[in-house]
Amino acid sequence: MGVYVGVRGWLECDEKQLVAIQAIIQSHDDDHYSGGWGTPRRAVNWTSYIFYSADIREQAVDWLLDQLREIAGIPASDADNDLVRGLFLASHEVDGMSEWQVRDGQVFISRADSRYEYLDI
């Protein structure tokens, strides 16, 4: 049957970066787990958000992390110099929960704080 990882989280960016993120997602489209990506129906104010939530097979984790690493590398697009940032929680059926921070042009992975254990019940 396989081991699954429940992944949920979001990215924050500006409008130009959102277009670049959507292009990266499209380039990795697998016609299955790609369906976990979503955006609000319309933008509200100045920050754009994009979300991911899905239970994926353990083998697909690298597929998703590759996208996040590529997305993290998107350059700033305005004078504020803001890079894409975000936070994901990944609940592995065997190894427990990890936290994926998208910041400073990279993806940082660490053990998730015990405060989030209620999400794994």
C-alpha cells in the first residue's frame, strides 16, 4: 500500500512572483498530486497566497520539495526586495511531522514543534 505524507501549507509572494510560481507548478504537473495546489478566488490587497494540501506517497515528497526549492529561488520583483516565503507541515506516517520553511531563497526542513502534534491524531 505504501507510506503517505500529509502535506499542508502556503506560500506568500507578490503578483509577479505568483505568476512565476504558477509556471513552476505547471512545469511539474503530474495530473494527480498537482491538484493539491490552490489559490484564493481573487486577490485581496497586496500579498498573494498559494496553498498546497494533499496526502502524497512518500516517493512524491522529493517531487514537491523540488518545486518548493525552485519556487524559493524566484528573485524579488520590486523595491521591497521580498523573496517568496512560506510554511508547510508534512506528517509522515512513520517518521512523524516535519516543518518546511520557505525563506531566504531556500527550503529549511526541521522536526516540527510538538504544538502541532494535534494535527497528526
